[in-house]
Amino acid sequence: MRSVRARAALGATVVVALALVAAGLAALLVLRANLTDQAGLQAEVAARETAGQLALDVPYDRLETGDEEDHPVQVTDEDGRVVAVSKDLEAISGTGTDRVTPQPSPAAPGKGDDDGDRDDDDDDGAGADPGRGEVSTDDPDFGNGTATVDGDRADYRFASVEATDSAGLTLTVHAGAPLAAEQRAVASVRAAMLAALPVVLLVVAGVTWLVTRRALRPVEDIRREMAAITASEDLSRRVPEPASRDEVARLARTTNETLTALESSVDRQRRFVADASHELRSPIASLRTQLEVGAAHPELLDVEGAVADTVRLQVLAADLLLLARLDAGERPGNARLELGALVREEVSQRTGDRIPVAVVVSAPEPGGLEVTGSRGQLARVIGNLLDNAERHAVSSVTVEVRAERGGAVVAVTDDGAGVPEAERTRIFERFVRLDDARARDDGGAGLGLAIARDVATRHGGRLTVAGEGERGARFELWLPGPR
């Protein structure tokens, strides 16, 4: 039962079994009710025929009850005494009394002797014709019971109809109709259902198993390919995508997209490690060479060069640590910062720039330039953008701070050679230096803009670059307003 196919087949089989059992029970109940109603109708017809004879004052011993085995009849008076039964009726139940032996009952006109009471009535002068009786038109009462006719006991549906004879005596006729046909039909249908149920369930289970197996075959192919990719560590491979547009096809496409992102991440990580190793190797090797020369020939020690290499190594290590924290998902702070004041403070601390930085702050209202984030990280972004502008500018560097679209913008503009349009996306990648800035002394390690973009993204903002006229570049940092 650990297989999805097995669980699906079992679930479908159980559901179909419950549905078939419920439908079968409902069908049997409806069939039984219909056949019982038919038997009741036959019993009602037989009861009304006998009641009609009683209304016509037919003597009890001359009643025509038809086929006694099919329609046993019992007649009772108002006091529940049995006054007449059909021929060969030996036992009965379900009619209110199980007696089958007629008992004396007050005689109605035409049913007693022709001497006693009738002569007395004539002497009293009450010899008028009493008229005819009648049969009740009300719906009969129905009930189930048994009757034994000529030694054969069977189940019957009884109908009870009232009749009044000419003397005003109310009699109740209980006539039955056999339920054998109903019982045989219900038993046959039940047997057929029980015989067909296992076959139907077996077919349902088999079909569900096959359909599920076919539906899950692409999933198994995806699993097998993913296992092969894991074993081979070849992230360039992709899982097969079905031609359908169902959930399995979407799963395959999403899996391939995940593999693409994972491959890109791993490649970027590998390049990062390789580039970082290369960048660290050069200052470490240079510093070691200078120290070894200084140890052997103290008079040749280049202290300024050693300090520069040490500073460069320190800056590179700090950049790498910051990128590692950003890649690990470090969340920015929640401090509220005034972006104009932060830019002025950062510019005021740059005393060694070769080109003075012009600052323009446009604040339409107090608090219009407020943002939320990490003061240190945002200061690092502004510093990196200014470093980049100082490196490429010819004669001017300008910083503009303004409110825009529910946030604030810091725009750093220089009049240098600008950034070619084809390179405006690549310059934000790590360890990327354009051709005219390949020298490490001029171009750095190629991490400043990558750090700036990652910090902007972490703060919910963005960093873009565009040309500024015929010469120069314009970097724009947009940050959302306070959260």
C-alpha cells in the first residue's frame, strides 16, 4: 500500500463498492415497494369483490372468494368475531385476529331463519324493505401477514375493506394477495447484484491501476532522471517534459526551471570562488614578496606598497564577507533614515577624492526622502557608486537626491566615458571589469557595483544605469518609502 497506484486503486474500489451497495439497496427497496403495492392492489380488488357480495346480502356460506390459495379471505363483524372465511383457510395472521372458524353473529335481514325474528317483525308491522347495503369508498388498510391454505403456508399482503349490509351491520373483509412473486424477484435481483459486485469491483480496481500507472509514468521518468542528475552531479541535464498540459507537465517544467536556477547558482558560486581565489592570490603574493625582500634586505622594503596591498586585501575580504552575508539571506535593518542627510554625510567624509562631488537634494516636504533599512549597507552603496564615478569621471561628479514614485532616488552622474549599452547589465555581475578598467589598481576587484545592486534588491529597491548625454554615466538607486 506504499504505492500511489495501489492506494488509488483501493480508494476507487472502496468508493465504487459503497456507491454500488447504496444503489443496490435503493433499487431493492424500490423494487420491493413496487411489487408490494401491486400485491396490495390485487388484495384490494379481491376484498372489494367480497365486500360487494356482503352489501348485496349474500349469505356468508355462499360467498364467492375466487381462488382461495391466491386470495384467502376472512370476514369479521364490528365486535371482531369471524363470521366467514374462504375455503381451506387453516390459519391466518396479520388481520387483527388469527381465528379461522366462523362464530355466530347477529343475523342481518335475509341471513337468519324465516320464522322467528321475521314473523315478529311482521307482527309489529315493520315489514318494510330495508334496502341494499354499501361498500366503503375509503382507502383500505394494508398489512403483511401469513396464511395457511390447504396445508401450504405463505406470506401475503392483506387489504381490509369495510362493507355494510342491508341490516346496517358493518363487516370488515380481509383479503390477501401472495408475496411469493415479490420475494422471488427481490431474491433474484439481490443474487444477481451480489454476483456482479465482485466482477465490477475487480474491473474498477484493474482499470484504476492501469490508468494511474499510465498517468504516473511521466512522474517516474522525472524521478529517474532526477536520481541520475543527483548521482552524476551534472546540472546541465533536464527532466523530460510531457507534451500534455496537465499537472505532471507543469511539474516537469517547474523542475527544469529549478534545475536551471540551481545550475546558474552553482556556476555563479564556482566563478565567485575561482575569482575570489584569484583576486586574493595577487595581493597575498605581492605582500609576501615584499615582506620576504624586506626580511632579506631591509633597506629595500616598500612599506607603502605593503600597506596598500594590505588595505586592498582588507577591502576585498570585507566585500567578500558582505556578499556572503547577502547570499545567506541577511535581512536589512528597520531603521528610518533620511536619505539626503545620509548622502551629505557620506560625501563629507570623502576628503581624498580627486574630483569634488556636487550634492543636490530636492525634498518637496519634510520626511519626503525617508527610507527604511540598514544605515551601514546603504552608506556602502552610496560609497561604491561614488568610487565608481570618481574612477571614470573626467571633471565632474554629481549626486542628486529626490523623491519619486513613493520612494527616494539617489542619482550619481559622472562625465566619463560612460557604459556601453551592451554592458549595462553585465557590469552588475561579480568580478566584472570593463576593458578600459582591467587594471586592478584602477578598476578594483569588480565587486562594488555587484554589492550595490544586491543591497538595493535586499532593501526592496533597484539600481539601474543609463547614459548621460554624449559622455558619462548615470546610476540611479531607487528605494521605497518607510514601511
